Amino acid sequence: MDRLSAAGLTLAVCTNKLEMLAKSLITGLGLAERFVAITGGDTFLVRKPDAEHLLSTIRLAGGLPESTVMIGDSLNDMLVARNASVRSIAVPFGYSDVPIHTLEPDHIIDHFDELTPDLIDRLLARH
């Protein structure tokens, strides 16, 4: 997250967990100040994989879909990215009960060290 923030990227959270629980967890980890928006499954009238959940989170964060990359570990994460026409990066160390490559993300990383501003730029250039 330090690398991404230092490169001027804005970070936000879009989860189906209840917003209060997500914010409590992220605050408890000392990470809340890293994110300009934290939205949950109860923040809006819809939730992932409905595109509007991600699109509303992007708007709340002051971003644009064409300059957004969704990073996730589940079918709903990859579907919401696809539904919102947003690039996606999948991680295999999360909640997916199927091999992550079967969810057809734009890119897969095996470790957070691979999540670099250069990778984000390359993905967005393909949009």
C-alpha cells in the first residue's frame, strides 16, 4: 500500500461485509487512514456483483471506472469488476473455493509484492 500511495494512487475498499464491521476491522488493523472510501454490502441498495456497488464506491472515492483496478479474491470480486467494466487483479490466497484463474481476472498475483504501480499502469493502458 505504501508503494501505491506513494505513486499517487487512491485506495478504497468495496466489500460485501457490513460496512460497520469492515470499518471496525480495518480501523483495528491501523489501516483506515489508507482508504478514502470503505463501503460494505449495506452501504448502497445493491451489493457485489452488481456493478453499481463498485461504481458507487469509485465515485465516493473521487475516481473514475476507467482508471480503477479491482483487486479481489472471489467470484463476486471478479464479477463486479467485469460488470462495471473495470480491470481486475485476482489473488489466490483468499476466499475463492475454485482456482482463481477460472474466474478470468485480467491479471493474477501470487504475492502482494507483485502489486506495483507499474502493473496498475499496464492494466489501465489496456482498457
